[in-house]
Amino acid sequence: MSSRKEYLLDTHRLCDPAETLERVRPHLSRMGITRIANLTGLDRIGLPTVMVTRPNSRSVAVSLGKGLSLEAARVSGVMEAVETWHAERIVRPIRRDSFAGLQAEVAVADVMRLPEVTGGRFDPHHRILWVEGRDLGQDAACWVPLEMVDTDYTEPPDGGHGTFPRTTNGLASGNDATEATCHAICELIERDATTLWHHGSGDTRIDPASVDDPRCRDALNRVIGAGLDIGLWETTSDIGVPAFRCMICEAGDIQGHIGIGDGCHPDRAIALLRAVTEAAQTRLTYISGARDDLDPAEFTTQAVAARGRYVRHLIAGARPARRFTDAPNATTETFEDDLAWVLQRLSSAGMDQVVTVDLSRPDIGISVIRAVIPGLEAPHDDPDFVAGPRARALQAGAA
């Protein structure tokens, strides 16, 4: 069955956000979602942002959502909370075994190309927990470390934990599995692209005047109309899937919260729009203090000023040398076509193994997918980040 896209405004979905929300609404109480709050009015930009509260979460208790409409922002936040709930309660087959032992019986992800963490050491003969996924290229079962899939952070680390990153990177939900898979893979590509941009040359700023998409222009005009400075960078990596970074800050020497956002999608307009709306969302996250994983030290006068100087320096120090319309672009009508194109782009850059773990529950009816792609870099701003081969090569070239 073809996953034809019916909603194309600020993201691509199988159906309208209101329809998605109605599908999941009966399950909100079961998943511990107690509040969906509109944060938009706390800032002067006006791009819709919501917070979704799940007090008994086993990870982060507050999720954020963004979009061009309040309904889209609500769905964005709710789906983030929904997918994390699923990843906290994994019902897939799990095994405890060593890599060497498991590899003798079943297909296993290429663990030597998975991201490392500070202080971690992978021992192929040490028994750890694994969860069953599926290698999309081989269309066959493939096992990955549970640590890279599970988001239940309330339990003490299990045997073998501490070897791989424990984050929500590559976790996504959707109206069907293909839609969710596309979102999950694009998130991994986005984080990899941002890390590579951070470690290499950041001189990839684009001219805002070259942005020809009316939705993106509307979002940019809201930021500029609010009296904020904005910088846009293309972060597309060698994979070739469009990716962008957006930074906003108060103009001149005015002190205030910044916003940083990233976006990745086959359709370059959606990728840029995600970056801009996420930057507005990040600024609102600081203004509201909503996220329970924010360190109080981030709200000191010194910390706010330091972040402002960082963003202002980047915006002032880079001339817009690229055009938005020069970025790659792939517009398709179905998620199957999106997935095929993205997998081809990954393969062309040497990432042939893409493993997905389906965390969906039939009784809920929302697809939740966790993607694991050996060879991609982890987010550079993770506290235990260790640069992989791709980032180290860029560092060496920039030195």
C-alpha cells in the first residue's frame, strides 16, 4: 500500500494534524500526558510552539512541538511525547549475549561503526542487552544494542550499558511505519550533518533573500519583524539530503535568549522550515523554562550573555555566500519514494546498513520507529560525545 502524502504545509504527513491528534487522543491518559500548553504568546515572534507534559515520564517529562499552525504544533509535541513513551516500554524481543556469541547465530549491526561515548569501551566478548530490529537493505532481522533504543532512564545502568549513546536521536513516530521511518532517518542525518558542520568549516551561510518558498519567507519575516537577528547556514553533508541550521538572537547589544534550530528533509523547503521553527521553539524553551532537563546554570546572566555573544559572533562573522536554491532538493508524492531516495543517498556515502526497530503497539495504532545507522556521527553537543571518523577527518582538514 502506498504511503501517499496528504499534508504538506510545515512537514509531510499522511493526513492532516487534526486527524492525527484525534487518533492518538484516546491514549493520552494511558501514556501519562496531562497537559498540552500553548507557549507562543511568551515570545514576540508568533511562530506556534507548545509544551506537552508527562509528569511520570521515565526520561524527559516535557516535550516541545512546533509548526506553522497551533494544531500542527500540538501534534508535533504530542507525537514527541508518544514516541518517547513507547521507547520507555519496549516489547520487542531482547537478548543478553556478547557480540561474538550473537554474531555466530544472527545478523548484528556493525557495532564498530556505531558512535562511542566518553569512558565507554566496547568488548565483543562481554554480554550486553540487544534488541531485534530490521536491516532495511537486506529486509531481514538484525540485532542492535538495546542501549541505543531504550529511553527508560529510571533504572540503574544494566550490564554493558555505558558503551553507546543513550539518547532519543533517531526516534520518530508517524501515521504509518514508512512515514515514521523517514522522519527517524532524517533526524539521524540531520544530527550527523550538524556535527560535521561544527567540526569543519562553518562558512556555509546562505542569503535569506534567496529563500523563495512562501512558507519559509513567512517564518523568516516573523523573526525579522520581531526585531531579532537571524543567520541561516546550509549544513548538507556528503550524504546530500538537504539540511540547514538557523540561529536567532536579540539585535545589537540587547541581552536575551537565543534560539538554535536544525532541520533535514528531502524537500529543502521543509528542511529549512524545520530549522527556523525549531530556533523559535528553542528560544521559547529558554523563556518559559519548560524543559526539566535544563540546567539552572543556563539561566544566569553570564550564561545568557555568553550564548548571545556566541550566536551574534557567528552571524556577524559570516557573509551569506550561498543561495537557498542551490541546495539539493527531492520532492516526491509518497513516503516510499522518500525512503528509497534517502537510502540511496546514504549508500552513496558509505552507509549501507540502516536498521530500524519497530516499537509500535497495535492497540494504540501510532507507528513508532527507532533507526540506527552505523557510520553516522552522534550529536556534537551531547555531554559524552566522542568524535567519530567523519568528524575527526574534518577536524584534521580544518587544523
